[in-house]
Amino acid sequence: MSGRGAERILEVIEWLARQPAGRTLTDVVANLSLPKSSALMLLRTLVETGYVRRDEAGLYHIRRLPGEASADSRAWGTVLRLVDASLREAVSLTDETGFIGVFDDAQQVRYLNKVLPAREIRYDRDISVARIAAHVATGQVLLAGLTDAALNAYCTDLARERDDVDINELIAQIKTVRTDGYSLNLQGRVEGAAGIAAPIFDRNGNMVAALNIAGPRERIAARQDEILSVVIKAGQQASAALSEIRRESR
């Protein structure tokens, strides 16, 4: 692609990101002063690469901006950059360890980062190891973001693999997390650990990650209401930061 071609494709992405509704090929041609054939080729490329969606009426909608995670892309750099301030503030306020977690392709929890508090005795975790989602607060929040059908399928598959899983009990637990808007897990699988997690949503209301504060069980339990308040607020702030992506592109 020529330099001008790259510039044009970025112009189309930026322009569509500013539109409150889907736009037609004619709209793109008229507003960006592009030849119709060139505009059509650019839009087809963006649809194929997952940046743009074409609906049944032929309207084009932005799906994501470069660097945003989606079902087609596991790029998490933009998420980490925009939620970093919220996570660090939560760690500072609670004096406990913070994480941002997402689903991997196997619906296990992958921790993208780890922010340790300043205190000397602190909780640590190997973030290179994927975790069973149902076992950790972060995973329970991410499971709550699934559809009922997807949640039932996950619980059924997990029950086939593990004898200690009660499908109905697990589904009820995750639906409670969905209703509450957070997960408080005082019985972590890592001995003596506990965690509280809240969802992070993108500008379209899709859950993309979870923010987790974790520490020794006794410390978390003694301050659970205070820490829960901080975690929920941090998740809301992180979601607000992600929702600003489109506005920043204007």
C-alpha cells in the first residue's frame, strides 16, 4: 500500500469512529472526497480485518480502532494503557496488589499485568500461569459477561473435566456476580489469598476485562467493604476511559 493509501485508510477509520450511526458508501465518498472505487476497496479491507462491520442494509459501522481488543484481535495494549491509571489508584488506595485480567482462547483467565503495593508484606502471583475462570474473582466477573447459553456451555464443559463442579451451583454463583456487578472471593484457590474484581466495559457496553485487587484473606476480609468500593469505582473509571476512545479521535 502506498503512503497515500495508508493515509486514506486511516482517514476512513477516524471518520467512521466519529459517526453516531452507520454510514453508506456514498457518505464515505462524499465526506472524504474519495473515488468510489477506492472507497469501496478501503471499506472491504476494513471489514475483512475486523475494524468495520457492514450490516444487512449496507451501512458501515466502526467495530474497533487500532489497538483495541475484539473477538478477532487479542491486542490488549490500548486497554492496558487506558486503564493503568485506574488500577494504580486502586492499588494505592487499598495498599494491595492489582491485576487486569482477560479471557484467553480457552476461556481461562490471563493476567495482563501486575501492580504491587508499596507495603513490605504483600500478595504476589505468577501471571504467566492461566487460571480456571470459575476459581478466581477475575474469572467469575468475566464469566458473568457471557450470554446464558455460553455460560451454561462453559459450566457443562468444566463439570466434565472436574468432579468437584456442581453445574447448577456454579451457574447460580455467576448469575449472582452478574446481578451484583462484582465478585468477592474470600476462598481463593491460592492458600490464604482473597480477591475482589469488577468488570471493565468498552464503549459499546461489552465486557473486555476485569480489574482485580487481591491480598491475604485476613486483610481483604477485614476491609472488604472499603476495598469493594474502591474496586467498583476503579472499574467504572476504567470503563469510562475506554469509552472516550472514539471521542478522542475527533
